[in-house]
Amino acid sequence: MNSIDTAKQVARNSDALFPGSVQMLVREVERGDLICLDYDSPQLRTRAALVRLRDRTPSPVALKFMEIIRHVEAGLLATERSEPTVSV
């Protein structure tokens, strides 16, 4: 079992709060196993981090990968702004 499954199980069987995305929890919410609370906090958000060696030029593939990650992050941020953030 992975940590997300474990967190869902703990939330279902206790009074614990579990922060998660709508996509991550859609089945549990639809079944009524978990409920959504209207709560938003910047501290609950995660973002990708790109780490590279100082004074080293990234390869063309690495530069393309960084461009893709930035594009995906921008899309996630836009989606986050258009949908309510869910904490279950």
C-alpha cells in the first residue's frame, strides 16, 4: 500500500484531515467515504523542483524537460485558480 492509500484509510477511520486534490479523491468523495471541506492554504500546496549542478550547462534534453515541467506547473496553477482547492 502506498502512502496516499494509507492516508485515505486513516482519514476514513478517524477524525484526521487529509489534504488532497479533487483528482486524487474523486472516487472516495463520490462514494461518500470522504467529504470535502472548503479550506485553502498555500502551505498545503506542493510544486516540482528542478535541481542541477552549479556551473554546468544543462543538456538540450534537460532544457526541454525543464520547459515541459514549467508548462505543466503553469497549467496546474491555472486549474487550481479555476477550481476550488479541496482538503478532505
